[in-house]
Amino acid sequence: MEASEDKSTETAPETLPTELKEAKPKSTMMLAVIVAVIVVIAAIAAAFGLGLLGGKKEAKNAIPTVGVEVTSDVTVSIGATVSMKSLANDTDGEIVEYKWWFGDGAYANGSTLDTVTHVYSYGGVYLVWHSVTDNDNATVSNEGELTTKITVVYYQPSEVLSDDLTADPVVLAEVNNNTAPFAFMISDADIVSPNTTVNFNMSTSFGVGDWQWVNGVDNTSGQMWLSGPEYITSVVIDFGDLSAAVNVNTTTMVTSHMYTTPGHYAASVVITANNSGTNVSTTVKRTIHVLTPGTTSGGVKNKDTFIEATIGQPLTLDPAIDYESAGGNVIQNVYETLIWYNGTSASELVPMLVTAIPTAANGLISDDGMNYSFNLKAGVKFHDGQTMDADDVVYSFRRVLTIHDPTSPAWMIDAIVTDNLINHIGLTVADWEANSTAMPAHIVAYLEAQTGGVNHVITEADMVAVANMVFEKNDADTVTVHLTHAYSGFLSIMAYTMMSVVSKDFVEAAGHGNAYMRNHEAGTGPYKLVSWDYGSKIHLTRFADYWGAAPAIKDVYILKAEDVNTRMLMLQAGDADNIYLPIRFQDQFVGDTDYTISKGKASLNLAFMVFNFDIDAAVANSVYGGVDITNDFFKDIHMRKAFIAMMNYSLFISNVQRNNAYTPNGPIPKGMAGYNASTPVAVYDLDVAAAELKLTYNPNTGTSYYTSGFTIPMFFNSGNTARQTACTMIKSALEEISLMPLAGDMTATVQGLDWSSAYLPDVLYKKHTFAPIYVIGWLPDYYDPDDYATPFLDSVSGTYAKYSGYNNTTIDAQVRAAAVELDTATRTKMYEDLNTMVADDPPFIWLSQQNNFNIFRSWVKGVDNYYNPMYSDLYFPVFSK
């Protein structure tokens, strides 16, 4: 809190303001005179009131209005300065005193404190209480509208250090001795009447212990932190109202307290953990306001702010690289594509940064369907202040191809503008031509003109040159994209976040570049990125120079909270407007008017388990508890069919998805062209699973795995309870089969990994991985069946096939042929046949195709219009409060 010359400070307990007037002793004579004067004044006043004397009636004092506006962030990190402004107004006089209670035990008052700043030294959630007094001694506060909350977030220690997986062990040892526990406290209410019991929950807190190598065999695979609630040694809470502090059970970490007296209290919890033999502590606080009798408080919390509490966080914010929903959630709000979706429709497209959607009729698509022209809107500003033009557009598109990150979505555009040239860098032109389905003349001519002709080895420079050819600037306001073959899904691809337009000047500015774009942005979207505090929050704010309609919500915060109980309590307390809520918890909110549930709208989202065909068995067995897992464990089709029969699909749909989903029958989802309704879904049958296991072979024992038994590590992303449950169901099935005659011991270890720091980079995006089987989901990139067939099944270009090692040449050929087929009926039949082919050689366990499910505080408006199955998550401009 900044110093001010005319204010005082004091600490807890914070109590309701009371005006104290001290009377000094007077002589009896003086007292008599005062009484006499009062009597005379009273008589005169009465005479005026009865109309016995002339003159005007004295005006009644107008009570001031009061309110609080936070002019800086409402969600900050520890030590940040928060700025606040009084909204007080006195129509018939002036404010002579401002009083502020910041919610953490600090207080300030003074005659000029219409604006204040305060530094919050502890993580927590704080209510700001403010009162003013005018020159006629009238005092009023915002107690009836305590809607301004300050959230102070902080890093999870294990998260901060997880970026560096090759850190020196000595350095790590030095760091972890000073690593404090991650402490969190939430309550089921923060504004209550006297004699109300408030429930506190600290159960998501954990201590950070020691570290170990991921690969304990040769210490080559980096480090991971050992953390959990078991490291916590004490939990002590002070309720802030002068009652005695309480030692809380370290297993449950929940307690309650009745607040009896009106006041503004700073409840404080100290979490102590043992870190490598040293006790270290973290303190967090939370404001509990007990109302003055007769006062009610309500209204929208943080009216200009939208807070989303979810699991995980982005891997990157670079649209040319990002290929997961957490990053897409941010990118679709800060960047824009040339075309976008029409409201809630997945198939209808509308202009975004262009004046019209290209069609053959308006002359923007060539007769052969291989050239698309786009006329850009004028006057569109980037967040860095630059004006968008054709240079920015072609630069953005070329970046996708020239970066060609192997984990990015570049495959989808590369396939139709270069005929997969990316996949042939390091090979000869002849290699590319042998695998080319289109043989685009302009690319062939360029490549064969290089030294060596067809024997020329394709280089990165060739990729840059080809990218410059296929994305062409016509003039300052027009660009053309040249395809290698007509493709019906091209315009849908153009709406995907990968094709977002970035500011060329920003990316190429000194000190920027591609690495810089991971956590910075330069888009044209309705929101711009303020900050990304890795491991805790992302802050977006409304872009003042946005070319379109200004969003109603000024600030957006995306907070990471992996524990579902924490997220539910945040929603209940109004600390979040929307949370990621597994549908199995819906009964706690159904029928409550404080919440709006959006449910049942058709989605194209598939959840499935991926079989890894090329396992790093040494790590799977030595680190993650595997027993007898081999590198090619799932190359055996009998093993895959056994696992498919172990999944209780109907129970998963009914108990986990609460019948808000159905079981898929293959890679093409229901609602997409090519879906084959005649393909049967998998069936749960442990006898079939046992029979398939008897046909497997364990090279370590020379017997079947049914006889020898095994333990398999299974993985899910932390915080996703539905995926965790799917793994647990397979584990239970294995253990039940183990009870059958002559069966060996079979079980699984079920392990959660953080989404961005471990799950994506270490599980999904590595071919030789330690995860034999893991659960993942697929959100569509663009509205076309190829967006499912290629990533799932293509052994060269497919995200899942490539990194899991799945390779079926017959299926590869079918996927590639269907992608370029132009006859709608023929193409549909090809995808229907593909479903049957995949059923005969399954690479996945198909778990569910979910309908949408989301929950908001009822004060959020726009929920009816927010859902589009093509969105990564929330499109914030549709919301208001």
C-alpha cells in the first residue's frame, strides 16, 4: 500500500466503521447557555415548520452514492499493485472522508483518498469495502453491493520448475530446499449475515518434496517433482475475528467457523510442509464480510470481468504451432482468421477479415477450384497499433509452412497447397514426386529447376520458396491461395486458428521472433493478451481499437485449478463465472437459480484411448510401475482387441457422461459426412477379453500374457476425472480377469500428468514414449471428415498415428484417396468403408462422443448463443453480465 500524507493504516480485525464523538467537560454556566440556545433554535424551527414565520424550509441533506472501481487488474500475482477508484458522488456538497478496507487486514482513510493503491502480500481472494462521509456528516458504504473482488494468484512450485526437464540436479536440490508448499483456501460463502457458519476448504493444497529422474535407469530423461498432500505437516487457520486459531486435520483439510459479529474479516491459513527435511510455509487469505443487521448484499460480482476456472493451460499461444484446446481458447479470442463461423453453426461461414466469402459466383474461386482470392477489410488494427494489409496475411500463412513444427496443425494446409512437401525435406524431388497425388505444375517446375533436378535434395529453403509461391500478394488489399488440387474442405480450414493473421512487424521486431510468440501475441481480435502467468492465470483485456463491435466484458481471466472441488467452490462463491465441471457433479447445481447449465447440444468431440505401438518399455517398467511391458506390446492385435472388450462402454456413458453422450463406432463422428451407422460399436465382454489375452504372447516368459500376467501404466491429463475413470475401469477389468482360472495377476497403474508441461510434450508428441496407453480427446479443426481420418490414421501426416506408431498401408491409401475425391457420394462411401477397415485393425478404444455440457453463474448473459462445436472453448465476445 502506498504512503499518503493524510491517511492512517491499521491491521486486523477489520470492524464496521463507527463514528466516535468525545465530549470535553464544560462548566455548568456554559452548559446552561447551550441548552438555552438549543431551546430557542428548536422554537424557531418549530415556528417555521408551522408556518408562523416566513422564509424557506431548509433543504434535506442528499445522501452520497458510493461504489468501487478497480482500475488495474482484478486478478494479480503476489506483490502486484492494485489501483482503485471511489465512485462516490455528493450532489449537494462534498466528500470529506474516504475509508477503505482492502480485505487482507489493511485499512486506510483520509480526506483525499478518492483513489488508492494497495499491494497484496499473500495469495487469496479479497473483497474491497469502502465508505465515504460528506460535509453534512452522512456516511454511506458499498456494503449492500460488495461485488468487487481481488484475486491474488501464485505459482505452483512444481509447475514453475517443470519447464526445465534437464536441469542440473545440484541446482534442483538448491531450489527445492526453498520451495514452499502450494496453499489454497476457499469458502462456501464470503458475504454472510451474523451467526452464519462458513465452511473452509484447503484440500487442494500440497507440499513439494524431493525430485527424482523420470528415467531412473540412466538418469537421462529429466526430472520430475514429487509432490502431494502427504508432505503437509500442519494447517493452521485464523478466522480473523479475534477467535482462537485452529489446527486443521492435514488429511481432510476442511473446517468451519461461525461468524457472530458484523465486520470485515481477513481469514488466514498457514500451510506448512516438509521439503527435503526443511519445514517451509505458505500463507493465503480470504475476506469474510459479516453484514450489518438489516443489510443485504447481492448483485453481479465483478460486472466488467469474466473469470473462467479450468484445468491445464496452453502449450503455446502461437497460432502457427498450437494444436490443442487450451491454446485455441485464447487464440480464437485474440487473433482472427479471414473467415469465421456464423454464430452457432459449424458449417456456415461468414467474412471476418475479408469483405466476402470466396465463391465461383463472385469470381473469387477459379473455375478449376484451385485458386482462392480474398479481399481484405480496410482499416483493421493489430494490437501493436499497425494496420493490417496483404503483407501481414501472406506472412502469417507462410509462417505455418516454414515453421512446419511437427506437432502443429500444418499438415492440413500443407496437404492442399504443397502436396505434403513438408514431409519430404531431406529427401529427393523424385521421392516427393513418387508420393505426390496431384503433381502441381508450379511446384514441380521450381523443384526440377534446382541443381540436380529430380535428384535435388529438398531443403528448408525450398520450403520457403514454395510457401512464397502458394500464398501470393496481389496488391495491398488482396491475396490469393493456390491449391495443388481442388479440395471441398479448404474454406473450413481457413477458419481454423492456425490461419490467424499476425502482425508481420511485431513478429520480426528486434528481440521477437517465433520463440517470442509462445507467450506473446499480435492479433486483431476483440481481446488482447495482457499477461500469461505460467501455472496460474491468463489475463485478456478488451481491445480499444477493435474494428468490430466492442465486447461487453472488459477483462477476461482464465485461471488454472485442477481440483474439481476447488472449482466448484469458486463457482459457488462467485469467484468464477464459469468452470470446467465434469458432468457427474451436475446434481449439485441442477435446479438452483444461481447457475445456468448448458447441456445436450450435439458436438463433434471424440474421447478415446490411444494404443502406443512403439513403447519405451524400459521407462514404462522402471519408473511407472509396468511389469512385463514390451516395446511392441500393442502391435499384437489380440492384445488390442482384449483391451477393447475390457471397457464397460454403457456404464461409462451412463455413470460418467450421465447419458449426455454416446459410444462412437469409428473415426468419423455422428453428424459428419461419412459416418457409418451400420458399423457396430464395441461391446464390453470380459470372456472375450480373456479369450483374446490367451492368444497373446509374452516373449519374456514364452507364454500368453493371460497366463503370465502384467501391469500396464495408463495415463490421463490431471484434473480430467472422466478420463481418469476410464483408466480405472480398465484397471478393474484386468483385476477381474485375474480371478479367472489359470490367469496371472493383471492390473494397471493409473497416473495423471499436467496437460501442458508433461501430457502434450511427453505423452502425445513423442513417438518413443513411456506411455503404453493414454486417454485423449479430439476437437474438430474444420468441418470435414478428412479432419478425423488424417490425424487419426495417416501414418505420415496424422497426429495420433504418427506419434503412436500406427501404420496400415491399406488404410493410408484409403485416407489419402478419400481426401481428394470430389464426388460427394463417392467420398461419403469411402469414409463409410474406412470405418469398417479401422474396426478390423483398431488403433484406439472409442470411449464417447459427448454432447456439450457447461455451467455458468446465472448472471452471465449470452449462454444461449455461446456454443459452437468448432470452437476450442469459450468465445468471450458473446458474453455480458
